[in-house]
Amino acid sequence: MEFLGLLWDEAVTKPMTNGLMLLYFLLFSNLGLAIISFTLLVRGATYPLVMRQIRQTRKMQELQPRMRELQERYKDDPQKRGQEVMRLYREMGVSPVGCLGPLVIQMPIFIGLFWAINNVLPFTPENLAGLAERLYGWLPMLDGVVPVGREFLGMDLAIEPARDRTPLGLSLVALSGVTMYVQQKMTQVRSADPAQQSTQRMMLFMFPVMFGMFSLFFPGGLVVYWVISNLVGITIQTFVTGKRSLLAAIPFVGREELPEPTPARGAAAPRPKEPGDGEPEHREDGEDGGGGDRPGGHGARRRPRRNRRRRR
């Protein structure tokens, strides 16, 4: 375990600490801008994984009609149904866990950044001395920016929003849950299995609420990273799938089924006919179906035709 802790520190925490300090030095000693820039760099590095996730998601959406067909065909044989579903995945080149790639990569970054922020913003002289030991010797300019300023737009980036209670901090807590919900909704593939649909709906609300609650007790700098990361992910998803997918995912705005697009200019928009709307009923022979003022006009016009056919 000691070896794993040393490996984690040298491979994740220490590089992130020095990266944050370098960005802090380059961005006018503003830690908030350093965290935002760090987030953009991380999202840029994971962009290929994000695009792979989006492609896998779109393939999964295209497979839903065939998935529903398999559900109906093998509804009494779960084992055969599972085999056919996996065969369909292999045939279409879709991985059931292909959508988890960015999340698997992002979680170690999230945890590493948590410790990096704690290292960059020491609370005691002992921690300040520990920060000096973590800095790379081949970056001598970093020694001149210690200690690091903690303020960003009136918010203390080293303190949890639950203790800081600034308007910006509490707004970021709310945004952390909302942006996670929107991003999940945009990337979620509706399953053909009713049981899985119920699980998806539960997870769609459970994870945003859970992370929103956790954000109250994370350092403010970590909440900034999470919100910016979610916003970048939403922007990428909107660029690929269009604005309609974003509107459908916004709480209290989106709907499960979006309205059909309006017909093109010059095309006649169909309108269902209502009984008694005052419009005469036209037949193929060009005659008016109203029968004029004569009662029973329809019958009076049909009888001569039947009589003519009988005479023939």
C-alpha cells in the first residue's frame, strides 16, 4: 500500500500541484483562472475519449428499435435474450461500457485535483513547508509565488461552500448538480427494457443530487473545476448532436418528446378535418356533398344512378 501511495503521489498529485502552480504564475497570481485553465486543458486532453463516447451513444440510440424487437421476441427466455443482445453489440461494434471512458479517466483527475488544491492552499506552516518540497526544482519561478492567494470573485477557494456561504459558492453548488443532470440527460440512451428504464430514471436524478450535496463540503476550487468541466462537456455534446438535444435536457424546459419541425416554406401543412367545421365535403366527381337546400339530397342523387345501372 505504501508503494501505491508513493506511485499515486508521484504520478498524479505532484504533477497536478506543479501544473496548478505554473498556471497560477502565468495567470497573474489568480488561482480561480488557474483552475479554469487547468480544466480546459484536461478536457482538451480527453477530447478523443469524449468523441468516442458520443459516437457509442449515438450507435446505442440507433440500436434501440432492434433492442425492442429482441425484448419482445425473447421475453420469456432471458438467457437467450442476453446472448442475442451481446451478439448485436458485437455485430454493430458497440461496447456496453464504451460510454464510461471519460468518467473513468475523470475520476482520478477529480481526486488528484482535490489533493492538489489542498497542497497549493496550505492552512498551517507545516503544510506550507510540505508544498515547497513538492515543487519541481527545475521550475524555480514557482518559489516566488508561495503562498498562494485563495480569493476568487469574493469566494475562498480553499473553504467548503457550506462554511464560506458566499452567493457565488452556493450558486456553484447548485450549478454542479444542474449541469451534471443536463450532461447525463444528453448522453443517456433510453433502454428498451422497462426495468432498465426505471433504473436510468433513478440514476438520472440520484447522481446530480448526490454530487450537489457533496459539493457543499468540497473545497470551492474543486467545485469550480467540476462546474466548468460539466459546461465544457455540455458544449461538446451540443456541438455534435445539435441544440434540440440541449433544450430537451434542460430541467423545466425540455420534454421527453420534442415537437415536430414545422413544414418547409411553400409546403401545405396538413390540417385534420373536424366534423361540422362549416366546410363542404367534396367528392371525386366534383359534386358538393351538402345536397343544397333539398332534404335528403344525397339519396336523391344516388337513386337515379342505381336505376340507370339496373336498366342496363
